[in-house]
Amino acid sequence: MKAAAERLSIWMHGRHVATLTKARRGLSLSYTADAQEAYDVNTPLLSVSLPLGPRALPTDAATAFLDGLLPEGETRRMLAYDLRIYVDDTFGLLAALGRDCAGALTFLPEGEAPPVQGERPPVVLMAEDLAARLRRLHVEPLGVDGQVRISLAGVQQKLVLSRLPGGSWALPIDGRPSTHILKRADPRFPDMVLNEAFCLAVGRHMGVSVAGADVLRIPDPILVVERYDRHVEGDGGIRRVHQEDMAQALGAPLGVKYEQQGGPGLRAVARLLREQGLGSEDLLRLLDTTLLNVLVGNADAHAKNLSLLHPEPGPIRLAPAYDVVSTAYYPQVDPRPGMYINGKTSIHEVVADDVIAEAVSWRLAPDLARRRVESLLAAVPAAIEAAAAEVPGVPADLVALVRQRCRPAGS
């Protein structure tokens, strides 16, 4: 019993790939012999910051990656309190919550194999149950209760569920991975749900790769975000796709996600993309996301809001943009960008030429960067109108703000 309590097996794609041990001196993370036989040495299996090898991984890097799988801030404190676990006990929280994480990882007690999908019928939520769980998010973050054990980074109130082929919702238990994130409005920021839905729709209509999202009213608006790290097969089975955010990939410790705090900046992200052999197309996608954040006025675009996908098979690539919100709509929000753009320290000061200059600093060809920005800007007016029509109830003054921001952006 003691050994099982002190060690967790980490599973990915049906294989036990690593073992996490709680030792006196901290956490010890090491890859299994099975993983070392299946993958080449230095493969960025769990993370770019944790390449595959025979030795235990550096403790600081491992802890930074593992903490990045867990909720942040007050959500982490509430979950730790409810589970009777110390808030800084990363091992204990992963033991309790790690059966369904961001990406393809599953944390299980040593000797326990992942359950097989479809062995048990899904636990379907009726409409009244769904509404009740959404109401309880302030006391049951992520919907974690006696049945649901799930871990997802971030500070917003979220409910994580699995959508069935017929459109109904089920709890992510008994081996069924979650497929969607449902976000409630934050009472401090009016119309946050409609704000995010609108900004993502603007990006999609511009041609930017963004996470899929819809608004559901239960009866208040709820943002339903499709998880890009899940793939639903034709038979209804759900395949996990591994991913990590840029704070994890760059080894940033817990809580250090803003550049002003010493966290990663865009140039560090671009350098990582180049080092991983990603070509100009992924750098252009980074440019797309950066420009979208500037156009809508999103000053909260930090290192945890950019991610890498690790598809198997296939090369690493930049994930779609997500958590795109016009923070400029809320005057109380700090206008400093989460990651500075061409050295500008206020989102209100950044124009299109700054985005181009930033991209050139990533070693994108100036002509290529300018053509990309000009092409996206040309699509903006129609994208705003299409997004406004697509998101009923979006505040008219938010739409007007984004229109106004887009006019000087091309100067």
C-alpha cells in the first residue's frame, strides 16, 4: 500500500511511459523502459522540456511541467481544501485529479491500468443536472465531486464534460475522456462569455486557427469550447491528443506565465518553434494569433494561452488559439500585454507595424510577415460583421470597440 501511495504511473496512448515518485527530496519523474524502447532518445514525449532518456528528469523541470497540468490560483486552493490535500502537494493533487488531464496523460496508482472506453455505459446528464452542476462551479470547480476526478489548468470557472454522438452530455468517468469545456461568466466581467465567443468568431472568419466554440443558454449564456486535444472517432470513441502549453514547454515555474513576471515572451516561443524544427507555417500561425489578440484588445495572452500539439503519429505543431477575450472592453484590466509585442508595454499602443516587426524578430522574412498581416487585415471588416451576426446578444459597444481598434491597427 505504501509503495502504491508513493508512486504514480503515467500512461499515454495505452502505454505506461513514465513513473512519478514522491521522495523525501521532492518529486522524481523518470521514463519507463517500455517508453525508451518505443521512442527514440531525446523524443519530447511528455514535454519539450523533458526529453526522453534513461535518467531521472531534472526535479525543477519536472515539477514545473506537472504543476502546469493542475488548476491555478483559487481553483487549486478550493480543490485542495475539498480533497484534504495540501495546496502545494503536486503529487497528491495529481493522484486525486490526474485521470483526465490536458493532453494525453493519465495518472494512475502503480499497478492500475487505464479503463477501457465503452466497458460501462456513459453517465448521461439530464438538463436539470447540467444546470445544477454549472450553478455549483463556485464550490465544485471543474465539476469535481465524488465521481468526477479531472485536472485542467486555468483560473476560470469551468465544467468539463464529454459530448455523446447524439449531442447529450456525459460525465468524464469510467475511462471516458472529456471532449468539451463549458465556461461560466465571471460576475466581475460582464458579458465575458459573449465576449470570448465573439472574439473567437472574429478570428475564425479572418482565417486564424482558433478553438471551436458555441454559446449555450442554460438559461444564462455558457461558452462551450471544443477541446482540440481530443479527437472523436467515427464509432464515437474518443482519442486523446497530447499537448502542453508554452509555460510547460519552456520550463516556466508555477505562476510565472506573464512576461512582466519574468515568464516567456513571444521571442522565446518563436525560438522554441524553430528549435523543434517547425517551419515558417507555424511561425505564421503564431503571427496570426498575435495579430488577433492585438485587434480585439486581448492583454491577457500569456504563455499558458499558447500550446503545442504532440499528435501521434505526426510532428509537433502549434495548437489553435484559445482564451481570446477583449480585455480592452474592461477598463479595470491592466493593458500590459501578457507577452510584449515589439517592446510595447500597452495593448493600446500596438499597431500592425509592431506585429510585423515582432514577427521579423522571430526570423520571418519581412515581406512574408507583411503580406500575412495585410491579408488578415483585409478580412477583418467582414469578419467582424459575420461574428456579430453569429453571436446573438453580443454587446453593440464591444463590436464597436473592436471595429475602432481595427481601423488604426493597419497604420
